[in-house]
Amino acid sequence: MGAAPGGASVTGRPVWVTVSVLGLVVMATWTIVIKYLAPCLWAISERAAGRPDAGAPVMWDFWWAAHLMLAWLLWRAHPLARPAGLLIAFVEIAIVAVKLALYSRRPDLSFWKLLWLTNKIYVLGFFSVFLVVLWRRGRA
């Protein structure tokens, strides 16, 4: 992904938009894999191994849909991209900060909770940087 003069990528979009969209798509994919696909595949393999049916430990979460919607808005340079980005970033940071604070009181180092934790750290890191980028872009 090369950058043209003026901060535009080869797609003609600003580099920060391309990187943000990529980060959001990675986030949505990662969320779907660790919260839906991996638990379902684990339950199927447990059943195939003849172990008692424990049920799939799916972690219900539909933020991935909001992340993909935001990625689409950014990619299309939609007028709602910035307000939606600011709103989603503020809400995500607040929710994840509370969840991490609660988790830190009683950390659970099980495989499923560690997957959850890596997802939350990524979400918090991404949206913290994204918020700063959006904030500065709106003031320029």
C-alpha cells in the first residue's frame, strides 16, 4: 500500500481511512471468529470426540456489525462517517474500559476469557487511536 503525495493511498483515499477500514474489518473478523466460530467448532469437535455435550461457549456480541457499517461509511466517505465514528469510538472505549476494570477485579485466565481479553485490548487500542485521528481530522 503505497502513499501518494498529500497522504492519499493508491486507492485515492487518505491513508488514515484505508488503515482504519482495514483495522475495522480485522476487528470484525476477529470478533466473529473468537466469539462465534471457534466456540461452535470446539463444541462440534467435543461432540465428535464422544465427550458430553457442553454446549458452545458463544460470546454473544453484535458490535462487529457496527464496525463493518463504520468501515463502509468511511470507505464511501459518507457524511455520517465522522459522527458515527466518534459515537462508536466513545461508546466502545467507555464499555470496554468498564469491562476491563471489572475483569481486573477477578481475572479469569481460561482459554475463552483470554480470547475475550485479547479482543477487548484490540478494541480499546484501536478506538483510542481512531478517536484521536478523527478528532484531529475534524479540527483541521
